Amino acid sequence: MPHSPVDEMPGCSHTRAFARAASLSKRNDHLSTLPGYFASATTCRLWISGPTTTVGRSARTGSDPKAAGSRRVSVAEMRHWRSRRSRPSGRRTRATSVHSVHHSPLSSLRPISPRRWLSIDRILVFPGICRGSRSLRAAMLASRQETREWAHEEFGHAQLGDARRTVRLVRMAAEAARHPGGTVLEVFRCHAEQQGTHDFLANPHIRESDILDAMAVATAGRCEGQPFIFVVVDGTSLRLTDRKYAKDFGAVGSTTLGARGLKVVHAYAVSPDGVPLGILDQQWWNRVPQKKRNDCHLRVVAAKETRHWLRTIEASKERLVASTTRVWFQLDREGDRYATLKTLHSTGQWFTVRSTYGSRFIQHGRRKKRLTDVLARTRVRGIHRLFVRPRDDRAGRTATLRIRTTAVVLDMLERPTGEQYALPVNVVDVHETGTTPRGEEPIHWRLLTNHPIDTDEDVALVLHGYSQRWRIEDLHRTWKSGACRVEDTQLRSTQSVVKWAMIMAATAARIERIKLLARTDPSRPASIEFGPHEIAATLLMKQKYKKRSEVISNSMPEIGQFTTWLAELGGYTGKSSGGPPGSVTIKRGLDFILPIAAALAALDEQRKKR
């Protein structure tokens, strides 16, 4: 039965090689539970090859252990070779051609691995009967090709001042996509990769804005060809561990609780079909710890956190200025502010904002009236049915909404400066009737928009656009507490946390895109988002763990069905889980099938070399 290679370590010293081999065997012990593809990772083969060696470096040779002159080398002979190494580095030492195949647990090899052994050509650590050397690394990378292509598309054009930094960023993003996690140690399992990641995050010459620019350019590229794009703007906070108040974080949440972390505003691009396209902009800041203030109406915009929302709106527009795609901003009630509405209107793009202040004044001829009074006297335009997604305090349902629409001119006043502004908007007021579950408040949205509302299709599009605002809530869940768990990070500086959080935000957007593609266009082939080895591994495991009544075909599955299978391998139980597959179960399924995909890629590569 063929088995999978674990790793290849060319030209490293015996001490480091055996230590890494022991680490690999401990890490991959769980692979032996997959019948037919892996043997125990604690039994390895050590090949020593090469008629000549160079002290301090390794000679490139590829001798066959079965060639003439090969012989088995005992432990005593290995110690004898150690005693013969006494010449200075750089001089060539003649040695007899040696090919050793030594079967022994790693625990017995490590005590006899002194530092001064004769340097060897290469060490291969792998279970079972796999042979070969040069093809192993390429085979292991084959299953990672899909995530690397995404990482290169997302960050490959980043301008970080040095091409090596860009390569490191792409590698970090690819590994984060393969193994999402909150901490660096969860994502990167190799010590060298962990150290390289920490050095990258702590490097003051790598600016957060350069990483953000790369993400935004990739997102803008995905927006090309769309008639318009929903850009959802919303804020959130990262609650980070800082029990001793020794890190340079700010205050988040309630002032009395003393929580620490960072604040951020996202601009999230979503297609008209509701499929996430990526991050367009982020604005980060530390909130100064202080008691709650009641003088918001007396402070100018420059002294408020509203300024971060304005920068996000303006930056999002600028990033899409070269595109012919029109932007449609979607904001919740935090956007119902003088400065925010004025900035949205000045962009020349569409916007929809949920109103907070129903008692605000509107211009009605020579008199001023309250917005709520005008809407109460407006006739009902019609009834609209809209699917409302479930959440913690609301049951999912198809809500029946009574719609009123009107056009008004808002009479807005900025109190600190005394500036007045007349803003013409259309108002779409929806109120749920007859479908509200017992114990819940009926849905009531008062939406301010500059999109036309001349036809029923226009009104339905306004409601559809605002319903896509929940995509950013899904992103925050996946990013903060779901598959990526960025709040678990133990990084100690704001600079490092922001860089790490940006990479994980791009990863979370990719996870959400896969999830939504499976829901909105389930008939497309799974190959649009998954590689051949990932598909083969999922089919293999699904056939093994299928229900008795299920029939699993070997043909190319549709992405909707494939995502369901992937989630089922991650613990999804169908309707009893409360809805369609989510990001958490999809991530668990990916964690389960990726090692199997790596094994299949290695076996496929070996067959090609024979």
C-alpha cells in the first residue's frame, strides 16, 4: 500500500535534522488514523548517499540505495565516521560510497546524533515505502497551489520596499488561508516560519497602509465588470488580552469594564448578488480611556470618531475611481450624522443609510415638519416580502413588509459650527406586519437613499441592498470569533496586531466568499474555488463517511453540494444546525481534508516521475 511523504530536509546538520524529524513525527501522528494513506510517522528511513562530501556544505548526489557497493551501516560505523571528521571547513574529504537504510524509531536515533558527524548529502524523513528526493517538495507544494494563487492575487503586487518582504507576505497569507487561526503559532508550524512572521510584523519599515493598498487593489480588480457594487461601511472593535495594561492598546466597550483593544472601521465590497469581493479600506485607532461624555453635539468633527468613517468613505471612492463600476454605500444607524450624510452626498455615488432620528426636521414649503409626521400621512405603496436571516435575538423568517415612500429635503444643522445643509433624499419606510414571532419587535427600517424609487423594482433593489449590510456582520464573526479568531492573538504592539489582523481579514473574506458562492450560485463547478486534490480528498472522505442512503459520484461536484459535504466533514448536521453551512464548519472540514489532499498530491507527483 503506498504511503505519503512527510517532509524533505536537504543538507542540514544531523542534530537539527533529527530534532526536526522528531517534531514532524509528533505533529503527524494523527495522520496514521487515515486508513490506506498513511503509516505511523514514528518509523522513518535515513538515507546517506554520495561518494564525496564537502565539509560544511552538502554535495548534490542522487545515488540509488540498491546500487552496487551499497551496504547497511551500523550504529558503530556511524560513530566511526564521526571520529574521522577532523579536517577544516571547505576542504574535500574522500569517503567510501555509503547508502544506509536504517529502520528505527526516532527516539533511538536522536541520542546517537552528535554534532560532529560527517555532513551528508540529504536526509529524507517519511513513513512507509515512498522513495525519491527531488520530487517530494514539489509534491507537497502541489496541494497548496490554490491558496498560493489567491495569496498572490491578494498581496503579490504589494509595494513594501523590498521584493523579499512581498514574498514573505504572500507566504504568510497562503498559510493563513490553509490553516486559519488566531495566533501565529496556530497558523505556522515551522519555527523558521514563526520567527519570520514575527520579524515581518515587528518591522517598522513595513507600513500597514502598504498592506491595505494591496488588499484594496485586489478587491477593486474583482469589482470590474459589475454594474454597481455594494460597499458596506461598519465599525467594530477587537478585544485583546492586556491584563497588566502593559501593551499600547486603547479602551473598547464599556468604560467601567476596563477592556482593552483596538477600534476599526471596514469598507467591505459585496457584489449585487451578495457575494463578498474583499476589503476596500480599513481605518484603525486607539480609543483613549475616559469617562463617557455627553458633549458630542458640541465637538467638531475633527474631535470625534466620526472622522474615521469619513476617511473610509472617501478612501473607498478613491480606490474605485479608475473603475467604471458605480459604488452604492450601505450604512447602519451610525451613519445618520450630519458630516457622514454630507460626505456621502458629495461623493456623487449612491448611498443608503438607516435613519436614527425620526424627529429630524424636513423642509416642507415655507414650514418645517417632522419626518415621522410626513411618513405617517404618506399612503402605503405596497407589500414586499423579504427573507430575514436569523440571529441571536431574532428568528429567521420571510417577513411581510408594508412600504411607504416619499421624497424630502432634510434640514440639517451642525451645532458646533452653526452650518446648515439641505440634503434631498428619498425615504423608504418599511414596517413588518403579520409575521412577527411572539416576543420579538417587528422590523422597522427607515432608509434614507439617493437611489431612484420611481418603480417597485427600484424600491425592491433598495431593500435588497440594505439587506446585504449583514454580510459585514458575517465577516466580523468569521474574523473575530469564527475560523480566524483574530482576538486570540498574543502580539504585544498595535503595529503588529494591525498587520496580522489585515491578513486575517483577507482570509475571512475568502472564507465568506466560498460560503456565499455555494449559496447564491450552487450549480457552478467546485473547481472555481478548490483544487483537484482538495476535491479528490473530499470525495474520498465523503465516500468513507457517507450515510447509508447517500450515493457519492466521482464526477465533478457542484460548489453548493461540495461545500455541504465539506461542512458535513466538519460537523455540520443539516437543518438541525440552524441554517446552511457556515464558516466554522467549513473551516473544520478544510482542516480535515487538507492533509489528505497533500498526500494525494505527493502520490500523484510520484506516479508522474516513474
